[in-house]
Amino acid sequence: MTSQSEKAAQFLDLHRPGDPLLMPNPWDLGSAKLLAALGFRALATTSSGFAASLGRLDYAVSREEALVHSAVIVAATDLPVSADLENCFADDPEGVARTVALAAETGLAGCSVEDSTGDEGHPVYDIGLAAGRVAAAAEAAHSGPARLVLTARAENTLYGHADLADTIRRLQAFEAAGADVLFAPGLPDLESVRSVCAALKRPVNFMVGIRGRSFSLAELKAFGVRRVSLSTSLYRAAMTGLLAAGREVKDAGTFGYLDTLMKDGELSAFLGR
């Protein structure tokens, strides 16, 4: 078994220029095992996919539930795992640091912190507080027995504030505060991706999952992206198949979906890995 420190170091090393890390997001133990069996080099949890698997909306999972879930995904494979910890379940830097310290105890190789507040009237933290929260998260991530890879996320584009200059300022502040990887979900086009990557020295993660704002791996590589995550898109793909099969059975009384299913033995092979 690879140690947590080794996984964290391996995870950081996978963020290489010219060779983006393609990192899928399982939502339970079975999907983690299947994705590992396909040969992916690292995994990340998905807060919205996990919440949906519990029949809830995003941001409706507690810190304790998120940490237990992280431990489940870590135990599923020997791959490095990064956790989507939303805004680290705290407004103040001390609370953020506490969440990251607890996350480190689950065996994770990395985790993320967002600058989203959960308040519709003021959806992102002021940049000074946001950077202070990242600094606290970075100190907690880097000071334990394993040096976790911290990803800092600027969320303003997802909340209707499509100001690329502000996004870059935030990411630069997070980089200066100690984040290892920078991430701005929802960038609208490849020129924005190019601008973000050019403005930062440390690796940039791009999120695939928004229709019309998801670009090919080759394009992202050419523009400087070093990691590509899939957000909740694989969970939604699985649920799309479930919905189509359920509708066929209920509305047509036929079972054509069976013709496209993997065989039981194939699924067992994936899960037994």
C-alpha cells in the first residue's frame, strides 16, 4: 500500500506541463473502483454527486458526512484522492483550517477550498477574507505528516459575476496565499482559459461538465491547463442512463436497454479490483 505522504507527493507530481492530469469524480465506492480499473491516475470526490446520491441538493451535506465519504473513496483504491470540501464548512479562517486538518486524517492526498459563501445576496467572500481563508487552509494542508495538495477555487463566474480580471486577481491572491493548484469553474471560452493559465505560475485545473463550456483535452493542454476534473458529469451520465431505462420500462413496456448493458461478470471484475 502506498502511504499518504507518497500519494500526496505523487498527486502533486502529476500536475505536469504538457501532460494534463485527467481526474474523474466518483460518487461512491463502486464508481471509484470502476474508474480506478479504467486506469485513471487520481480521483476526486464530487460534492454535488455525493449529495445527489443521498437524495439531496448540493451544499446539503455536513462536514462530518463529507469527511466520512472522503475516507470511503480513499479506501476504495490505492490512487491519490482529492476531496471537494466546498467552502470548508466555515466562514472564518480558523474553521477552514480545522476542516482541512480533519480531512488530512482521512488519508486524502489533497482537498479544495472555495470562496463561495452560501449566501445568495453575497455569493463570494471579499477577496481579503477569501485569501486569508486560503492561507489558513494551506497552512493546515502543508503542516501535517503528509503535505496535502491544496486547490483554491474562485467561484464568481458560477454566480453570474463574469469578470475575468476579478477572477484572475482572486486566483493570484490564492496562489500567493499558498494554494498548490488554482481553479475557476465555469470559464466561458478558451481565451479565458489561456488568460488564467498565463497569469499564474502554479497548476490550473479546468472543470469539464458545463455544456458549451467544456473543451477537449488537446485544446486545454495547448492553453496551459495541467489538470482536468469532471465535476458531477459522470454521475449525471449514469443517472441519464437510469432515467432513459426507467422511462422505457414504464412507458413502452420494453427492455431494450438490456442490449447495451455490461455483463455481470464484467462489472464484477471492475468491482473486484
